[in-house]
Amino acid sequence: MFRWLIVVVLALVLMSGLTAWLRRFGFGRLPGDFEFRAFGRDWQLPIASTVVLSMIAALIARLL
């Protein structure tokens, strides 16, 4: 249980660090990625990008 928590936290930190780099390739701007402003902040819900990145990660894991 503790290992999975560490993996999830590290994945979130890695993805937040790579967000600007991934935007150059179109991630975060796909249909199904929502961006809105509420309470004076910009909020992003990259649902479609998350699905695509999960499929790529699953494909890489299957090949390894």
C-alpha cells in the first residue's frame, strides 16, 4: 500500500513538471481537456490527455 502511494505521488510530481513540455506536443489541448477560470484561478482538467498518456504507458509496459 505504501509503495503504491509513493508511485502515485512521484507520477503526479513528474507529470506536473512535464506539463509545459507536453503542451508543445498538443497534450492538454485535446478535445475533452477542459480549462476554465473559477475563484480567480485557472483550472485544468486534462481528461483526454490523461487517457492518451495512460494508453501509451500501458503499451510501453506491455512491450517491456
